[in-house]
Amino acid sequence: MLAVQSAVGIVGLLALTWALSEDRRAVSLKRIAIGLAVTIVLALLLLKVPPLRAAFAAVNSIVDTIAAATRAGTSLVFGYLGGGPLPFDPKFPGAAFVLATQALPIVLVMSVLTTLLFYWRILPPVVRGFAWALERTMKVGGAVGLSTAANIFVGMVEAPLFIKPYLARLSRSELFVVMTGGMAGIAGTVLALYAMFVSALIPDAAAHLVIASVLGAPAAIVIGQIMVPETSDPRTEALLQDPEPVASSTMDAIVKGTMAGLELLFNIIAMLLVLTALVYLVNAILGLAPEVGGAPVTLQRLLGAVMAPICWLMGIPWEQALTAGSLMGTKTILNELLAYLELSKLPPEALDPRSRLIMLYALCGFANFASLGIMIGGLVTMAPERRDDIVDLGLRTIVSGTLATCLIGAIVGLLT
């Protein structure tokens, strides 16, 4: 029954996307059908074919090893605050855990590893392979395919760097798909961090996050081409040039990866502190209002009420939809980092295992207002002549990115 609900939800989410389209008559049903089929078949292969499942399950061992390596570094630098042996007996389990010095530093190591993999020319051929597959199956231009494929591994600003010389030549629809791709996935630098948050609740969490990133590419193209349909021929079908080298040597890659990771680490710490404080203040103000349903009004309850119907469309039972909606609202208004933290803190009875898995996929994207500012700033710097289009399309990408991850959640619900 819940699988049928998810199937209805897939149709409902696509219908909602079509209703938000800027040119409904120009939407190509054939393209959308092919794109949806590609996304569903890819999800079926990655989730149900044993060899592929085993291959992606190996990602969890890799993430565990990276986490252990990071803990070795934090223990050396921060001592017991970084996960080293405690000089005292904790009063209760988990009392010695410090988020800033034990969990968050993994983004430093991931940043360095990502930079090294690009410098050693290991990731670029993989990205090109995904780009080729997207071009052949979904008939997108070469630049769009390359940028969307790059979003599987890097963030919303780094991916367009792969096609920087072509940004000025993209059609309006192609530009929107590129921007939606950035909002419909997460960067590899934070994937391991989010996996650490939810690994106790969801088996093989790291593998599922990788699969979510892969599915984000075709889902972004489907949603992007509905909301801003192509009315001309793709302009970037020619063979693309390789991006400029990320570093001049292995040591240079380590240094640059460390510095980029350090900036990201400080940004994450600052955002967590400020956004948590703002949520507390908003809830304190809302607490002045009369109680509703025997409980105080909070930001989480308001967001849950708004997003609950979308969560129901993904296949989540209605009695759990308010809780799931709160997570989606937090992810959209604040960011996915806080949403995954909230997911990790939920009591076991709040969401059943299937709903938790759907939410892991639905939350796996950068579609929020803070990310929008980062993306607009980066793209305008790379293609100043497209400033008006980038700014005009900006707010829509929060909607398109959210719908793309929700579509993936509904597909996972259909197959689970």
C-alpha cells in the first residue's frame, strides 16, 4: 500500500513541477518520460542488484576508515576532546562527545582526499563517464551533462568550474538545469559527515548517500527541464576541454585541500551555532502564542505542517508526515546539516525504518537559502554576462532542487 502511495506521489510531484513550469506547453513529455525511466531504472539497479549493492555497501567501510583516520588526528591535536582516552569516567554514555572536535573535522580529510583524487586524474574520467551516460540517455548538451555529473562528487560552485568557458553560451533551460543540479545533491566533502550522523539509525548510510548523489543527476535534469523547458537546440554539444589542474603537485593538492576544508569547517561550525541560536529565539517568540493541540507552537511544528503533504507524497504514513515535514522544512529554510542532526536525534518511534530511509534521500541536497547565495555568487563571478538570468532563476532552484530530492525519495519509497 505504501509503495502505491509513493507511485502516486511520483506522479503528484511531477504534476506539481509542471504546474510551476514557466512554459507548460514547451515541456517535452518524451524527454520527461525517458528521464524518469532512467532515474527509476538506475535506482532499481543500485538498490536491488546484489553485486551493485555490495559495491556501494563497501563505501561504508571506506567512510569508517576515513573516520578512524580523522579520529587519530583529532586525538593527537585535541586529546580526549578529539576522541582520545578519557582521563575520567563519564557520567553517562556520550557525555564526552564534542561535535566540533570529533565529528566535524572529517570534512578536512575529505576535502584533501577529493583534491588529491582530482589532481591524480582519478575522478575526472569517472565524471566524464557519468556525463557521457547522461548525454546518451537524457539527450542533454555536453556542458550540462558534465556539470550535472560533477555535482555527484563536488559542490554547487565547484561543478560549474568544469564548464566555465561554456557558461555564457548555455541556453536559459541549460543554465537552470546546471543550477538545479547543484541544489539536488551534496558535496563529497560533507557526505561522510552526514553518514556519521545517521549511521546508527540507517544501515549502510554512507552507501545510500552516495546513491542519492548519483540519482540526483538525472532527477535534477527531469525537474529542471519541466520547470524551465528547452525551447531551442542545446548549445554545448561539442567536445569539452578538461578543467584546469587543481594543483601543481601532490603536496600542493594537500595544502589546497586542507585550506579549502578549513574554510568549510569554520563555516559549518559558525552556521550550526548561529542557526541553532536563531531557531531557539524563534521558538521562544512563538512560545508566547497560545498552545495548539496541547503543545506549544514551534518553528518545527509550523514547518512540519507546511511540508507534511509533500512527505506523504513520498510514501511516508500520514501519522509520521508532520515529523518528516519538520525535517524537510528545516532543510529548506535552514540547511540539510541541521536536518540530518535532527534526524539523528529523533526517538525510534518517530519514524519507522522505511520512512527514515526515504528522508535520508529527500534531505540529500543543498536546496536552501544560504546555499542559494553561495551559488549565485559563484556563478556570477564565473559568468558575469549571465548575471540577470542567474539571479532571475535563483529562487526557483530552491524549489526545483527540493522537488528533485523529493522525487528521489518517492522512487526509493516505491522500491522499498
